[in-house]
Amino acid sequence: MTATLDDTARRSWQDWRAQRLVAVTAPHGVAALTTTTWLGEDPATVPGLPGTWFVSGDVVRGVDDDEVVVPVGGAAPFGDVELRAILRGGHVGLRVFDPAAATRTSLRDIDAFDHRPEWVLTGSFTPAVAGTGLEVEHVDGATTEDPLAGSVRVRIGDHEADLLAFPSSARPGGLQIVFADATNGARTQQFRFLDTRPPAADGSVELDFNRAHLPPCAFSDHYLCPLPPAANRLPVAVEAGETRPTRG
């Protein structure tokens, strides 16, 4: 019975890996980002785009031969590229996703550790008080105050960890844990993400580190990924999940 369950879990993990690669390498997927440009009300140029661009209320407008409107929090096509306007800390940024980006066309695979059932752990979730935030540093040096979902206590090897968790955008009701570990640098990127299902009524939550995945900034330098909080910097090696992009 255990072998059957393990085989099912492995096949599910293989499907997940295939879906990850499809999503990352899609024409306007994660690896296609070529620039993030912060804009204000005064017209400014955006690398790779014609004309000038500016913020007008809750949209970004571009002025060239034809006017282009990109809703903040949304996307709009522009020739072969896709434009997305993001909001962070009250500031609006315009992103350009180009199918011809070298970061996309050179990407061949996403390496990962082999699937190991022992890296499916059970933690205990304690929700944060409603409205609790945490100051989070990002790879570009900026800091934001992000809503904290709570903490997850889990034993990883000989280490008892209380991992800080944020609401997951990938799994509604679930958690996102940004963590670093002893594999970083030598075998993996500098940190990784883990998204979970919603915690059970008794607070138990499954942490499947086989599905730990690289942050977007592993595929393009123009993302603004959050760095792991101090509590999530593990002294143990998490030998599970994605490791590095493969290019060629």
C-alpha cells in the first residue's frame, strides 16, 4: 500500500514539475519579464517600448501613434509583448513580458532534487491576530509591510522551526512560506517559496517540500521578490524541491 501511495505522489509531483515549466516558459510567462519601470504622473520612457508612459488614476497610459491603457493590477497586449501594471507601496510599476526575452528562450528546464516522501512534513499552524503585518525586505532593497497569516511549527531534521507564513496567492486559503536553508549557494538558489493547502480545522498543515519552488527572480532580474524573514532562514539542508534553472 505504501509503495502505491508513494508512486501516486511521485506521479503527481512529476505532473506539477511539468506544469511549472510550462507556466514559467509560456510566451508571457515568468521567464519573459524584461523590465519593471516605476512611473508617476509625468510622462517617462520605458525600455523596449515606444513613446512615453504615465500613471493616470488607476491606469497606466502610453502615448505613441495609438493610446494604450493598462489597468493597475491588470494586463494589456501591445504587439507581441504583454504589459502588466503592478502596485507596491503606493507606487505603480509597468512590466514588459516579451516572448523573445533571452531569459525565456534560453531556459531549458528547472532542475530539482528527486522526489522523496520523507520531505512531506506536518506542521501546526497558529494564525496571527487579524491585521498583523510584518516588515519584509525585497531583493531590490525596498521594504513593505505585508499581512502575516501566522506561523507554522514544524520539525525539520533535528531543528524545530517556527516558520512565518503569508497568505498564498497560488492556493486560496493556503499559506506561502519564503525560506532559506543550508543548500543555498552550493546546490540551490538563495531562497525558495513553498505554498500549502489551507490548514485543517485542528491547525495541522502539510508542508510538501518536494514542491518548494524557485522565486520569479531566479528567472529574471526584474522581479521584486520578498526575502525570507529571519525566522525562516534554516540551519538545516532541505534536499527537496526545485534547485536551479537550466539554460542552454
